[in-house]
Amino acid sequence: MKVKKMEAGLYCVNCKEEVDHEITYINSDMKSIKCLQCGRTKELKMDLKKEFYKEIVERIATKPKRVTKESKEGLGHLLFSLPVRTIKKPYRLLKDVNSSRKVMQTYKGKKNK
């Protein structure tokens, strides 16, 4: 899972004016909006486990399509890089799982409002 933070000028109900807000996205879904002036935060409901499983299923389902595309672009490059990618894949998968677990731990304790 990827966490992305952006700033945007939004109207704050508490401040009663347009001020900068920090918007936090997990993957492509909005998780929270925080007013940078008064600190008021709005947490949006999100099932992190469901998001994690959706990401995994999408990656697995699109893998054959991606490999086919690579083979059409250059079979020689695919065959040359395949042994290295096969060795690196478990480490990349472990890295992705650990980063997703950190995101889930970070946002698990926060109450949805």
C-alpha cells in the first residue's frame, strides 16, 4: 500500500474560511483530511484489509498480461532478466508486505469518524 499526502486549499468549517489542508491517500482512496490551521481532522472510513487484498488480487490477476506484453516487446530481454527477477521477487514481495503492514499499523489505531 502506498501512502500519499497532498496539500489543497479547502473551506474549513471550524476556521470559517478557505485554508490549506493536508489530504492523505492510501493507494487511490482518501483516508483523512486535516486542516493545517486549526488541526481539525476528518477520518474517512476505509477497510485497510480489504484494500490490501484488492491490491494483491489485482497484481496477481494482471501478471500474465504484463509478462505477455514484455515478451512481445523483446523476448531476449525477458529471457535474460527472468532468472534475476525470479531471485529478487521474494525480497520485493517481503518489502511490499512489510510496508503494507506498517501502513495498516499506523492507521489501525485511529478511529473512523
